[in-house]
Amino acid sequence: MNIKEFNNAIETLKDNLGKGLTACDIRMTGTGQSIAGFNTDTKLTAVLEQVTGYISKMLKDADLPGLQDYYLMDFDDDSLVIVLIMDKYQWSVLINKKEINLGFLLNVAIPDAHKALIKVLK
């Protein structure tokens, strides 16, 4: 595992989102151990680790399709979080909705971040 490459992936996200990026954290699924981040919120990271596990379990128990590349939560404080799911890793991205266009986020920034993470994991 090359931490510098994870940090490069974060820089790609920072370049795309600018002031819209509030915080992000790349962590190991299951342990929640942080690998790299920007303005990391450890409380949010811990909660999202549990939320992802809970959603995955509930979907499986209900015999529904599982999570694929990401899920998004819209908070009531003008922020949203996207959790990218990849292999044994999760990347939580906290965004200020007032600073970013949702179309750009979903069609450019998140796909670019996902590609950067895939590159790191190869």
C-alpha cells in the first residue's frame, strides 16, 4: 500500500471540488482504519463505517442487490456525503452543497475520484 498514491487520489478530488470539499477520508472496510485524508472528521468516518456495514447487511438480508460504486446522503446542514466503495476500501467525501454543482459532482468529480482510487489499487 502506497500512501503517496492515496494522497495523489485525494489531490485529484481536491482539484475537482475546490472549496466544495469539506473533508474526506480513505479507510479500510471492516476496521475503519484511516489510510489517507483531508481535514478528516474521525467521528463521521466511524459513523459511516457502521452505516455502510448496516446498509450492506440489510440489503443482503432482504435479498436485494448490494451497494455498487457509491452511495450518497444529503444532510440537513447544506452538506452531503458520498461514500465510494472499492474492494477493501471506502472513501468518504463530505461536500458543501453551496459550493458545488451536483451535476458536476456526479458526472465528473466522483467518476474521476473512482478512477483515481482504482489506479491506486491496481
